[in-house]
Amino acid sequence: MTAERVPHDEAAAPGPEEQPGREVIDLTEPRDGLPPVIADAGDLAEAVDRLAAGTGPLAVDAERASGYRYGQKAYLVQLRREGAGSVLIDPVACPDLSGLDARMTDVEAVLHAATQDLPCLAEIGYRPRSLFDTELAGRLLGYPRVALGTLIEELLGYRLAKEHSASDWSMRPLTDEMLRYAALDVEILTDLRDMLAAQLEEQGKAEWARQEFAAIAAAPPPAPRADPWRRTSGIHKVRSRRGLAVVRSLWEARDEIAREADLSPRRVLGDAAIIEAAKTMPASRPQLDAIGGFGARNARRHGAAWMAAVRRARAADESELPEVTGPSSSGPPPASRWSDRDPAAAARLAAARSRVSAIAEEHHLPAENLITPDTVRRLAWEPPQPITLASVTERLTGLGARAWQAGLVSGPLAAALSDPAAVDAAASNTAASNAARAKATTPAVSGNDDTDTGGRA
């Protein structure tokens, strides 16, 4: 199959709908036919041998069932390599991919949004040492939309069906339609990788991408989140410590039930029901059952556990109640409070953000991919002393910035932190200059000067 090559403007390529008349081909069938699902050790060993004998990068994808099952485990793994074809593996039946890992040590893995799939792949023994992330490459190149289907359609001229993106991949057996969808996700992933790699070279961003990909591959597993119950949707509506104790108690009870049943927690009890219980503080089972959500099928069978959780929170000693603001972190306070707590730091942050935005715009990439917002906040809140190019570079590197990022932003950020007022003035002058230039090039409206154009061009 030969992929259509579509030119890419460095600043931002237009989407498919902005290119009328260009043919887009629906990709509906794997080029080699639908491969069988590997579900035993012998077939897995044979497939690994075949992949090891192939050439070039290894396209990798995984399907999870996070909306249906507890956790983020993989329920299907898709692989493709030149000379080996496509391979579909059932990780429930074949939960150990350490053999694949050992044979693919020096092979680059191509993934889309790698950080989403790497944890579930690591659980079954596959940990790529070298990778290419097509989503991140798209971000570095300045594409405004970086979904896999969008990039493939825009760059290669093929359209992928996405009707199974939210399917229950834990179901067995998987339908042929689901398997076909899954196989197509890796069908031309390496073709996409090659085109993005060429564009990275053209834009002088190949080394940036190499550093980013290496950081992803080498990153340790994320640390457990402190107080995960605080991520309950709508928790901002609960304003008392006692109410937060109800949220915590119900969340923990739901999590235990969901883990034991291998169900997504929200399929056991919705967040809205937890929040409503925290606001109304039901004192009896009938009061609890009257709250929307507690009468749903999965929730109703655990009514005694929900009521016990609420009673524990109602009876808890004051010293056991959670704080409203949550545990303190090692980072700076929320930026919204800086103006009152430290006006000088607020000025530094505004100046630093202005410089980062300008550099990101100049290089056609999102500001958060140039340098993380958290890094900018930490630097502005507590800048190194003295503020120099070397000290800012050292601080940025210590906060996790890659060499290419520090090389682009260290100097401008050092200037912004040293004299934020000058940076603000420069930004204002630039904005005024741009506005004047735009006004000078805007055609005059014909007719009476008092004509109301109604905002139409």
C-alpha cells in the first residue's frame, strides 16, 4: 500500500475538511487480511520469532477497558513490523510478553500517545527502550489536532473508523469488527512515523523529539497520587470537612468494591451520587436510597456498605476529618494567590509566561511542550540567586527540562526574572506594534464613516 503524501505547512497544516477536492480513502481492511488472535504460548513464541526477523521499527498499540473494568490493564496488544505483518495478542490468555521484550531490546517502538499505553504494556513485561511517539511528534511540529485518525487522514490520505474506540475490550470473544479496527490502528503507524520524522528533520526539531522520546522511555512509573478521592467530580461543591469525610469514606468503599468486582468504579457508583450524599448527609438508609444514583442496579446491591461508609464519616472525630484545602505540596501556591502573597513573584510569573508564549509561537509548538507550566511556576516563585543564564539553566534541568528546552528558554527566562517590568513593556510594545500594523493593512470600509458593519468583514 502506498500512502499519499500531503504537503505540510510549517506553521500549521490545514485539516482534511479544509482541503476540498482531495481524495481521502477509507481504510477498512488490513492489507494482509485479519490476523488470528494469539492466545497460547506456542503461537506467541512463533509470532515473536517472526517479529524479531522483521525489519525497521515496531508499531505498537494496546486496547484497554477503563470505562468498564478496574484499572488500566491491556486487553489486546497489536504489533506490526515490516516483513512480519500484523500480530494480535490476547494478554489475558498470554499475560507474559517478556519474551517479546527480550527480542525487541534494540528495536524502536512506534506508539501514539505513548504515556497512555506504556504502563499497561509494562504490566505484561514489554518495556520499549527506544520509542517514537507520533502524537508528541505532531505537537512538536505544531499540528493543531494530533489524534491518530486526524494525523493519518491529514498526512497519509487515509481515514480510520473510530466506532470501537470506547468499546469494552475485556469482552470475549472480541468481534471481527473490533479486531479489524484494532489491526488497522497499527496498519500504517510506521508510515505516519516516517512522514513525521522527515518533517521534524525539515523543521530542525529532530533532536528535540529524540530527547523527548528518550525521557518518556526512561521515565519511572508515576508515584501514587495523594488523596485520590479528591479527584471526585464535583467535589468543589462540598464545602465542609465533614462533607469531605463522607466523600472520602464513600470513595474508599466504592474503590474496594470495584477492585474486587473488577469493574470501573463509576459503574459501581457515580461521582454525582457521592457528592450529593456529602451535601445532604443522610442519616438513614431510606434517606440514602432517595439520592439519585444509589438506586442504580450495581449501587443498590451494596446499599449497606454505602450507609456504613456515611455513618463512619458522620461519627468521625473532628481531628480525623480531612482539611478543606488538601495536603500541602512541595510546590508553590496556586498562581491566583500570588498577587496578594508575593506581588514580585506574580510579576515574575507574568513576565516568564509572556516570554514562553512568544518563544512557543515563534517555533510553532504548544507552550506546554516547550516547557511545562509547573516548571515555569516553580522557577518564578523561587528563582535561583543570583539570576544568571547558568543558574536558570541549572534550575530548569533540575526540574526536568530537557537540554533543547533549556537551550531555548533559559536566556529569555533569566531576563524575565531579572526585570519583569521590562519584559511586560516589551510585550506591550510588541502588541501595540502588531495592532498598528494590522490597522494599517486593513482595507477602509467604503461609504459613510458612520456605517455600522455589524462586526462583519
